[in-house]
Amino acid sequence: MNFSGKIEFRPRLWSALGHYSAKKLQADLVAGIVVGIVALPLAIAFAIASGVSPSVGLITAIVGGFMVSAFGGNSVQIGGPTGAFIVIVYGIIANFGLEGLAIATLMAGLILVLMGLFRLGTVIKFIPYPIVVGFTAGIALTIFSTQVNDFLGLGLKDLPSEFLPKWGVYLRSLGNIDVPTLIVAVVSLAVIVLTPKVSKRLPGALTAIVVVTVATFALRSYDEGWAVTTIGDRFGQLTAQMPEFHGFHLDMATINMLLPSAFTIAVLGAIESLLSATVADGYTGSHTRTNTELIGQGLANIAVPFVGGIPVTGAIARTMTNISSGGRTPVAGIIHAVVLLLIYIFMMPLIAYVPMACLAAVLMVVAYNMSGWRTIVGLAKAPKSDLTVMAVTFVLTVVFDLTIAIEIGLLLAVVLFLRRVMENTEIRVYSEQLDVAEGTDLDDSHHEVLDVLPGVEVYEIDGPFFFGIATKFEELMRSTPGEKAVVRIIRMRKVPFVDSTALHNLEILIKSSQADGIHVVLSGVRENVRETLVHAGIDRLIGADHICDHISKAVVMANSLADSGKRQEARGKRQEVKG
């Protein structure tokens, strides 16, 4: 991570256009059309599940998709609304309304831009995998739960937003299942699942929507008993209206209130977009400009609130569709946005006939694919700490919300990581003899054994010297048996860094040792650690000559100091006898 230097903002589109060709345009055109068709039902479904109208989903996919492709750092990334945001968007709308969502999305966009400017793209990619798995699975289950009402045709209004109360209502309402709605949902589910087995080129979700919508419309015209709820029944007739630009009322109270939600959107968007980009790189052999990608995602989320949109991020399924369809430059993503725009302008009224049960089936498949159950099974063999982080994050996501899940998940991951580091950091004690090469790959012929005089204590720290082991080390030194120490050697050849707490404890240890007449010598100090020690004034405290670059020098000095101390002690005793 480097906060200095030039701003890293080099969109892939700008690079691609420098050596673009008719052949690439042909490939991108085909891929863009295919991805646009695939994105259509998903944009509609995600919008409805998030608590907004289908047109909002399409506008988001158009504007956000264009911005991500135009300014992002990945050549094939497709941006738009995704299932990961459903839960958080629905919660924000419920608590703060559409204006609150717009402000939170705008703030999230600004946070993402700042992440990119401060070069945090690499850091985001290192968020513990169990956390990502845990809250992704939690989101998937939550999405599944939100669709049960429409899938079964229960006709429930004002459902509780909380997971457990919601399922309580579902269980009490199972006697109200609408059979025609259930049939439509099951048939839609079957078409989505079976379509890829017939043809890999046909998008299952779109095929299901077209087939089931036509069939339902025909049956409804023949028999009123098949009057299942459609998008038009829920949202009225849909028309292609150009979005109006929205303004916002901002003040510190509003910002403080919405900042946690904005942070959640930003972190979730960063993780999902960079995860999608990483997967894409594995297939294309390209390399994502991570910080540019964050800035591009941020600009997209800054733009969409002004046209009434919802949060945007990189979409793995649409990105993979783009790759498999031949897309290799951001032009494909721009074409996908144009395709959605044309659909929005010329075909919007037809979307009103799509059954809600069909969209519920689409989202249930999305939830299943998001769940990552195979990954969860694979993590069963992982360390217990990883399983704990995943399980806690999952439960918090489902029972509470993503903000709490991410915050506590990260905190728990840090705590468990530190515990693991502490367990693997060794502090060894030597006396009488010391093998210089112990702990290295050298064979026995290269080993050198040093004699350590009585009164010399040698301690070796194997691992980071940080707050987690600073106190442990101090306690070990004070509890070491044997005759009174004259010199304490702290061997630091395997210490990669020292934090402020360890420095503080080391300073206290040196001062207390000196008060007891005990010298402290540091050995094998790495250059970066030495700089930290010098900056903290440790060299002045113990003397620059007491910081040695090799253990042999430290032992020679310690033995000399111990011998001198013994002679002084002996002279003192003789003077006492004479007196």
C-alpha cells in the first residue's frame, strides 16, 4: 500500500481505444447484445426485490453499466444492480426513504473514489475470505426469504423485515398458497434450470420470463382463474420516461445518520467488484487496475442517484457472460448499456405482463448461485477460527444486517488472527551455550556454538514483536530462574516489525533492568526495525553500541560485561571483608 506518488486512474477503455479494430468491434457488439439481454430480467428482479420500480433497475443498469465500463480498471467488467445490495437497499428505503437511499449511494460513491485515490484496491482484496463467504451466504438466504411470498402466492402485505419474524408469518400462512401462482413459479424455476442443458447460449432467466409470460397471458385470457399477479398489477403500467435529475438536501445530521449505510454499500461494492474482476482476470489473462476500478465504481455510484438509481457494482454472472460471448474490451459493456436503453425506450410496456412468481423464481436461482454452498462445504476443513468468523458473519447478516455483520466479522477476524500469530510466535531462552545457526537451513558443519557466561540471559523472539506478545515477553524475562542477570540479550533476527506497544514495553524493560544494574543488548536487528528503534530513542537509552547486527558480537559484548560485573562484585566483597 502506497499513499504517495501519482494518482492511479487509467481507465481500460482509454487504453483499448488506442488500438481498437473492426474485428474487436464485431466481437464486442455480439457480447454486448447478449449481456444486455441477460441483464434485463436481473435488473428488473433486483429492483423489485429492493423495493423500487422495475424502471429504476433498468435506469441503474444503463447509467451505472455505462460508467463502470467507461471509467473502470477492468476490460470486461459489467456493472449494474446486483443481488448483494438487495438487503441493504431495502433496509435503507424502509428507514430513510428514497432520498435517504440516494444520499447513502452518493456518499458510498465518494468513499469508493477516495479508496481508489488512496490506493486501497489491494487492501480490499485481502479482506478475509471467510467473511466474504459468510455475508454472501447470508445475503443469499435473505434474498431467498424475500421471494417466498411471491413464489407461493401468499398475498401477504406489510411483511416483517426481520428474518425470524418473517418466517414465522410464512409458516402461519402456508394454508393460503395460491396454486396457479405456485405452478407458474415451479415451471419458471424448471425452465431456468433446464435451459442451459439444452443450449449454453440461451439465458435461462430471460427464456423463463418470455415463455412463462406468454403462457400465463394466454391462460389468463382463456381462464380468469389463472390471473396471477404481474409486475403491472403491482406497479401499474410501465412507460419509457426519461429520468428526472434529482437534488438532495444535505446536512451533517443526515450525513452522520446515513454514514454507516454508505460505508456498508462502499465496502460491499468494493469487495464484489474486485472479486468479479479477479475472477475475470483468471479467464482473460488480463490484470485489473484495482484502484482505477474503485474510482470507476465510485463515479458510477455518484452518478446513479441523480437519475433515481440504486447502488451499482461489478456483476460476476454478467461479466462471465460477457467473457464467454467474446467480449474483450469495455466497449462491450457500453453496448450492453445501449441495448438496455433501447429496450427501455421501445419495450417497457411489455414488462408489465411478467408474473411476479416468475421473477421470484429468477431471484431464488440467483440466491442459490450466490450461496456458495460448495465453498462452505470446502471450508469445513479450514481452521476453527475461520469457520467461527464465517458462521458469525453469516448469522449476523441474516438476523441483523450487513453493517453489523461486516464490522463484527472484521473485528472477530482480526482478533482471531492476532491470537493465531501469538500462538505461532515463540520466545526461546538460552543459557550456557548458544547455537548461532539454530533455526536456519544450514547443515551441522556450518553451525557455530558460542559459550555464554553465567549472568548472561539470551532471549530470542521468533515472529512479530507487537502488543500481543509484548507483555508475554516481559513476564517471561522476569520469571526466568537462575542467578541474578548481569546482561540480557534480546535476539531479534526473526522480528519483521515492532509496534508502538512493544516499543513502550521495551523501554520500560530497559529502564527497570538498568535500575537493577542489568545491561540490555539487542542482536540481529533488521534495518527497518533498527530505524523504528532509533526513531523511538531506544539507541540513546541503551547506547548505540548495544544494538548489534549479529549474535556473535552481542555475546562477546555480553560476556565481557558479565565478566567485568563479576570482577567488580568480587572486589566489592573483598573490601567488605577487609572492612
